Amino acid sequence: MAQTSPAHTSATRAHALRLRPGDDLRDALLAYTAAHHLKAGAVLTCVGSLTVATLRLANQEGPTEYHGHFEIVSLVGTLSSTGGSHLHLSIADSTGRTLGGHLLAGCRVYTTAEIVLAELPELEFGRETDPTFGYKELVVKPKR
């Protein structure tokens, strides 16, 4: 049977922001997280559009860059000013074809990105190497 880590709870505080044309989606999210000292957060929703999407696709080493006009159909993940951020993005092109992967720097907002974040002020997210595959995985702790 798989071992799960203990669950933690926290009250939630919402943050809402809008990114403008040309903004880098990932860089802006990480800058907001740092500026507001978010130790544990999650993306609740994001709608908007991109002209460049830079993703690390499943089981690939490097980035893949797409150019055109894309709708953001999903942005999910965890955020932490202490290095615990992990974000996935799904986009759709003009034919409805959907692509997704790890959100990397270089995703440029076309018209807007309307974002709502949840802050979990009683928790802190971090990353520690999991021996199963050797990746740095989420560690949730009560905030000190």
C-alpha cells in the first residue's frame, strides 16, 4: 500500500491579480509570490491568452516553445517564496487542440491573464528529494 504524507489544514486567503500584454506568466507569478511572502499557495484559477507558450512536456528534458495565439484553459499548481513552486499549464490553439506541461519562463501574455491565488497562511511548502525517483517533491509543514 502506498504511503501518504500527513495532511495539514489552514485557513485560506485569496489574492486576485491581472497580468498585462507582454508579461511573463511564470516570472510574474513567482515575483508576486516573493513580494507577498507567500510560503504556501495554490492557483485557484487563471484565464487569459498567450502569444508564446514555453512548456516542459511530459518526460522531456528541455523546453518546447510554441508561437501563435493560445487560450489558457488551465493553470494549476503550488506556489512558495521558499522554493516550493510547481506549476502546470494547459493551452488551446485556434483549432481547439490542447497542449500542456510544466510552466516555464517565456510564456508571454497576449491580452490578459486573470489570476486568483489561494494563500494558506498557516502552512509552508518546501521541496525535498524523494528517493523513489530522485526528484524534489512537495513537503508541507505547519508554518513556524
